[in-house]
Amino acid sequence: MQQYSSLPEQNSQIDTTQTLLTTIQQLRAELWLEGGLNQLQSHLNDCLLSACTTLPQPRATEAEIFQILVNEISHALNTSKVAIALFQPQETTGKIFYVPPSPSRRSQLLQVEALSKKGKKLRLKLDEVIEIEDLQHLENQATPGAWQLANDCGGITVWLIVATAQVRVDGELCNTAEVELRSQFIARAVKYCSVALAKLRHLQSWQQKSQYLGSSNRELERTNQLKNQFLANTSHEIRTPLSSIIGFTHLLLAQGYDPTRERHQEYLNIIQSSSKHLLALINDILDLSKIEANQLDVQWEIVNVPTLCRNVLALVKEKAANKGLKLLLDIEPEVTTIVADPLRLKQMLLNLLFNALKFTTVGTVGLQVVAKGSFLHFTVWDTGSGISLTDQAKLFQPYFQIANPTVNRNEGTGLGLAVTRKLAEVHGGCIEVESKVDCGSRFTIILPLNPVGELTGITGDVTAASATTPLDIAPSCFLEILLVENDLNNAKLMQIYLEKLGYQITVAKNAAEMWQALKDINPAVILMDVNLPDDNGLNLVRQLRENPQYQMTPVIAQTAMAMKGDREICLAAGVNDYISKPIDLPLLASLVAKYSKPQ
């Protein structure tokens, strides 16, 4: 039974306020920790990237990494009492070589606020001699003052020394409970540094070997540089929407979600937008990998071109409006349909339109479709900054991004145009570009109206078939759906959505619960997760088909598998249809409505 306090309501409000203040303080401390570590990681990555860009001799050295570690810890803890000491093999005394930069470094006497093993204070000055047993003594204290780096620098032992000091977050001293944050920060910083040193040594070893390979390795070195840049950009791109998702979710949890508050609705919109952005990044990477491995499935259908183009422009309308740009659509009257994969055609056009909007600050972005012989020309044009001839030659290389002062270079992965060109080629077409600096750009996708050899079995109009709004689809009666899903969050999402459409949902999280549920219900549709803890979902489908009672029960597989052939594997096992994760809820509703209708 719920217990209620007999204290006045005013005190209850004070308790709530205190809890919220505590949550905010914890959040600030966590943000300080992650912000400092991200800054350290960024500088270490830049250091390693510099090693890749100066082949065969790397510019980055272990000394730079040590100095970065000292500088970042000094900055984060707001103290100059940080140093690194090096010990030669078998030596019991060493010297301090790295301290934070200071205008008065030579005259300043820095001391660790803890006694050494012999009762003296340790001085953190350049070239100061220090004994290893003193550092071991500091390392073993309740609040450590020294850390040994897990690093093999030719037998040299490396120690980090940090004076005991209180952590400052936004200029305020942290309380005693948060002092643990300091030790956590330093320990993780030491780990990051150790990993960076290991990567640098590996890179140095590889670069030494590469000196003997000659000019044939130049392209490989360039690719390595581009991939490192790609990883750095992708890391930034993924962390950006993740930060929004995690941060705004935290705020909603801390404040208590209230659907009537406008700000909470704004938080949810940001979370949804960031999630879609994150998914788009992952899809770009997977698409390029699948195309290069010849594993991309193309679903050939007859596409209503005017409808598809209008739908595409509707998706970018808000972004254009936010930048004050005009959107134009110009389709020749005789253009009606094309045989293509509608999802891939939409993806190609969206890639070009988003690029045009990104590089256009004033004016217009347009989409023009014209028929020329047996081909359709889809042209996306803009009045933006234009592209130099030098950059045009590199545009379709994976990971390449145009340097533009009006655009954040870290925005995007540099894969969109590469994927677009390859998708056009898969369709039997190509892509052309015309551009001049300060005079805008024109990207044209040229596709055959009827790709040779792809017409067999194509009927209907995909755009017309998908025009129904899933939320308008309501079951004629309360149909029972059996949802077999291992992930509880995904199960809850699908259950809530389908129940809002009027279905009755029974959830089973494994094979045993599925068989138990089937004793009590006769589902109109079974939604089957492929990966279950106690069995494989496709094995369960085969077992269902062997039972006369369930031979005709529609089964829709939902899975994170998204490579070529996965759909065919599912269909061969006996499922009626297939939907990949993350689940497209409107598509899920359409499939359930389709297969729950009386046959």
C-alpha cells in the first residue's frame, strides 16, 4: 500500500526541490567529467591523426601525448600541480620532464600536498629528481597522488603525479561525495593516454615497415588518412545526436514528464530528430559497405514519379524554411512512371537535396525532372556557394568533404555522394555535376526508364499502394496479436502503438512463453523476433508450420538483420513478411492490417 507523509504539503515541495537540486548537481558533475574526457580524447585523436598525415615519419611523438595528458588534467582540475616523471630501466630515481605551461615556471615552486614516504614534500619542477618509492607511496594512499601508465616506452617507466586538490565544476568547489569524481577522471585519463601511446607505437611500427614498400603504398597511405578523418568525423557525428538523446531524456526523467508542457514536447521532438539523424548516419555506412560487397538488394517496382518527388520535397520543406530558402519542383507533363527501387530513388534525391540546402544560404533549391529518350533526368540545383573544379574531381570519393567556411566540416560523414553515385549505377544510370564557385550547382541523376532485365513480374504502383495513412487503418474488431520479442523496450513500443490502433496484444519474450500463450489465444497475426534467448525465431516458425493448427497463421518476422539475402532466409523459413529494425511503426501497422484481414 502507498504510504503518505503526514508532513505539510509545503515540506513535501521542499523535499522535491532538494531532490531536483541534487539531480542537477549530479548532472553537472557528470557533464564536467565527460566534457573533460571528451576534450582529452579529441586532442589525443588530433595528435594521432597528425602522425597519419606526415608519412613516412610521424610528427606526433610520445612527448606530445605526455604533454597533452598533463595540460588537460591541469585544465580540468584547475591546478598547476601536475607532472610526469620518467625512469630509466632498473633506475630507482628519475626526473620530471612534463609540467603544465606557466609564465613563471622557472621561479615557481610546486609541491604535492602530501608527504613522501620519508616525510618530505615532493617538488614538481622540470628536471627535478624524484624517487620511485615516493611515487609508489603516493599511489597506495587512500586518495592516490600518483599513477603509473601502462606503457612500454623502450623499458622506460612513466609516472603521472597530481597534487591533491578539490574538483571545480563551473567555478564551484565540489562537495566531499564528488571528490571521487577526481580520481575517476584521472584514472580514465591515464587509460586514454595508455591506449593512445599503444596506437602511436603501432602506427610508428607500421610506418617504419612502409618505408620499404615504395611508391605503391601511397594510395594506401592516403586511404588510411581519409579513413582516420572519417572515423573522427563519424565519432563527432554520432556523439552529437547521442548527446541530445541522452541529455534530454535525462531532463525528462529528472523533471517528470508532463505532456501538457510545451518544453517537454520540444525535448521529445529533439530526441526523435536526433534518433533519425543517428539512424541515417548508420544507414549511409551500411549502404556503402553493402554496395561495395555487392550485397545490396534492389526492389524493382513501377514508381509514380510526380508523387514520389512531391513526397521528397515535403521531407526537406522544414529545413528549407528554417534557412529562408525557396523550394521549386518542375516536372515535365509527360513524366509519369519509372521502374526503380522507390526507397533508393528517394534516398538519392534526399542526399542531393540536403547537400544543396547545406551549401545554400540565400536563394532557391529546386528539383527538375525531364525525359530524354529512354532516360529520366532528375536534376537538383541550387543558388549556393558552388564547387571548384579541384573539389569536383574528388566529390564522389568516400569520406571526402568540401571545405566551406559557412558549413561545419564535421557535419556529415562524407559518404552521401559516394552512396548516391553507386545507387545510380546499380539502377543502370549515372550522376553528373555542373558547378561554378559562387554561382550554384546542378547535380543530375540519369536513370533508364526501364532497366534491361528487371521488368519481369513488376506490376502495380508502389506510390499509390503506400498512400494509405497507417493511423487510419483500424481493425474491424479487437483482433489478437501475439508479439514474440526479446527486447523489452522494443516490445513495449510495438505494444503501445498497436494497442492505440485497437489491437489486443499478448507479449512473449521467449519461445517458452510463446508456446504457453498459444494455449490461451488464437492470434490473427504473430510478430516473431528472429533472435530469442532460448531458440531461433526462424526455427519456431518452422515448428509452427509443421503444426496443422498454425499452418495458415500469418507470421511477420522482425529482425535487426539487414544484409542481402536475409529477407529470403526469413521467407524460406515460412514467414509471410519481414520488417527490419529499427521498426518503422507505420509500416508495421500496414503489415499487421494486411495480414489480419479475413482471407
